[in-house]
Amino acid sequence: MMVNRELRVQKIRDGVVIDHLRAGTALKILEMLGITGKEGYIITIAMNVPSQKLGTKDIIKIEGRYLSPSEVSKIALIAPRATLNIIKDYQVMKKERLTLPDEIVGIIRCSNPTCITNHEPQIQSKFRVVSREPLKIKCEYCETVMGQEEIAKRLS
Ligand SMILES: [Zn+2]
């Protein structure tokens, strides 16, 4: 247990700590960020860690890399209660609870194969959040409703 505890609190110099991820989502998030482990970043992943807020949670620490706004939105879609800590020179420069905007434009493909957004490349997908817990979003064009699992599969 001691080893585990040290792993969790070990500080990174510059980078991000993504905390309070829904348990079991860490690997999906790394995949979505395009991180395979071959890039050379120092990455610490903790999965199924006990959490007061969530029961269990995952944590990802990435040294030497920051996240773009669209990456942050994608993480919020997979793990809506996640928190993002931005670390510079061992200090937490910014700590934010990820929030999902009411409207999500361009980062998810609609699950309806006949939806116009899947056929007209110049039309960006657009979804409205209809429920946050559990997460449900609705396509503005064809009104298809997608839940958490569906969303995770269709992030583009
Ligand atoms: Zn649609």
C-alpha cells in the first residue's frame, strides 16, 4: 500500500494531472489523446483508486505535455467529473473542474449513419446536452440521443 500511496502523490515538474476520472476510463483517455507511451512522456496512471467522491476513480499524470481546449472537452465527455491540474515547475498553476458546455460542436460523430453531419463534411456535428447524470446528448440535426458509452466510441 505504501508504494501505491507514493505513486499517487509523486510530484511532476511540468505537465498535467487529470484526476477524478470515472474508474476504467484512463486508458481510453490516453488513446483519445493519441498517447501510446512511445512519445517519451513520463506517464503515471492509477486505476480504480478509492475516492470519496466517486467510489473509485482513475488518475493520469503526464509530464511534459499540456492539453488543448478540444482535448479538455473530450475528456469532460468521457469523464464529466474530472479535474485538471496544470503543473508548472512543481507548482499547481491552475486547478479546474471540467465542465461540459451545453452545446458540443465538432468533436463527436453522430451515431445515426443517415445524419446529414455524416454525409456533408462542411457541416459540423452539433449536440445539446440533455442530461448530465447520466450523460445524454442529442444531435441538433437528427435528434438522435447518445449516452456515455456511445459518446466514448464516437469522439473524433
Ligand atoms: Zn445526427
